[in-house]
Amino acid sequence: MSVRGPISIPCAVLILAIILVAVGMANAWDQQYRYPVKIRVSGTESYGGRGGGFGSASVYNPSDWGVAAGQSRREILCPRRGYSIALGLRPFFTSLTGSTKVVSKGGEGTYMNLVGHFRVPQDVTMWEFYSYLRLWDRIALRLDYAPWTWTGSGHVPYDGDFAGLLLKKDDGIQTDLSITSLTIGADYDVSFGRELIFGPNADFHVIKWTQRVAKNSGDSADFSQTLLQPAIGVHARYEPTNTGYFSWFKPYAEGRFTWMSFAGLGLSTWDVGAGVAPPVSRNVDAGVKLGYKQWKTDGNRGRLFADVAVEGPYLDFSLQF
């Protein structure tokens, strides 16, 4: 039905009233938003009452340049809506444990311990890289890249079989193990006030598992398999109330857990840590976090049977825009 004649004026008034109410609600939301503007800049008032313009020593009152003591970061993409980007890296001080069985195409293979049989070094420092994009202050899209590699050499203490390669006691071997993981994830945040944030998250892991065992005599066996593994979990983050100069450091504590058993292979991860994210410029924060994490897989997929855990402390360095 179309509106005609004198009825069009009340409809226009009603639409105008709805727009005014929506604008008012949006302004109220912006004032209470969890990420208010970090720096207050005034271009209309000048220092000492002087007019602004070229050639003046300072056209802004120093009080108008508020460094973020107790205020959150100014988002570079959309100052009022919580858009943000982060790029980071982590030195991960790993401890490797567990056993694997890689069978040949004919089905030969036995469980062998990574440290005890293959002589893979247990403690090695790895590097990880990540980025995330936060949208609408509730949704975060994550990308993690972890190229883990281990190399070890020694003598086999017991007889074994790796993908059809027979290993006898006291055989000298060289072992190369690579677990390269690309993780695409998403978080949804639910907030209680400005301090506590929690919610569900989902990950999709693309894991390239490569292992090579070579005997000093020259015989060797190579194995490579790509694992596609989804996982779901929960995360939580606590940010103390931003009051006083102590909050300039923006301290926080957070934790994350994921797990899923899919097509015979189970994958679980957990991660806890605490850090700070002080501002280094008008639009950039520098994050530093100390944490502890574990990555564990258990089960079989294709020719790979694994019960392997990688865990240890890490440092997290990031730039948050």
C-alpha cells in the first residue's frame, strides 16, 4: 500500500523521529564503547590564546594531547568501532615428548619414541608468527604460522621399523622431523563490563608432517603427510579497569583452549599468559606477553600414528594498530 495525500507528512515526521532516536543511541553507544579514542586533539584552541597557523611555535595546548593514561588504543581503521590489526611473533621454548609409528605402503612399522629411539633433541627454541583482525569489537579473525623443525643424531637403543626401514640396536641414525602448522581461526567475544571478555572460538589446522630417518650405512626412509584438522574451544581475557597511570601499561591476562577428535586423530591446544600493551605512538601499541602453551595430537590418520606433545613457555611480541 502506498502512502498518499495528507498522510505523507505524519510519516515523514515519524521517520525523522526514528532517525533522531537512532543517532542518539549511536552517540550513547560510542561514549560507552570499550575502546574509546586514545588521544584527544583540539584544532580550535591554541596555546596561550594565540591563533593557530603556520609559523607558530605550538598551536595546541599541551593538555589537549592526552597520552593514554587509562584510555584504550585509538583504532587506526575506524576510531569508534573497535577495528584493529595486530602482527606478532613468539619465541617458543619447546619441550617435545611422545612416540610415532609410520607404516610403509605394505603396512610395516612400529611405535618408536622420538627422544629415546630417534634421538630428537627434546628442548629446542622455535619461532611462531601470527596476525589478527578484530571487527566490531566482538569478532576476531586469526592467522597463525608455526614452522617447527627438529634434527637429531645418535644410535638406536632397540630394534624398530620406520616406514619399512629396519633399525637394529646400535645402528647410527640421522632424524629430521618437521611439523609445519597453518591455523585459520575466529573468535566471538562476549563482554561483562569492560573487565571480563569470553566466548567461543573455532580453528582450522593445516598441518604438514614430514619425517626422515637415515642410517649411517646410507639406507633411509622419507614420510610426508598433510593433516586437515578442525577444532573448537573457548577463550577468556581479563583487562583491569583503566584508571590511573598504572593502566598506561594496559595489563591483561588471557587463556585459550581448543580440542577436537576428527577422522581418528585428536588435536588439543591450550594457552595461558599475561602481558602489557603500552602505546608507542598515537595509533600503535607494543604488546609483550609471557605465557605457557601446549599442542598435543593423539591418534592416527593415514599412515601416521602419533601420540606427540609440544609444550613450553613463550614470549609474545606484537604491534597493535
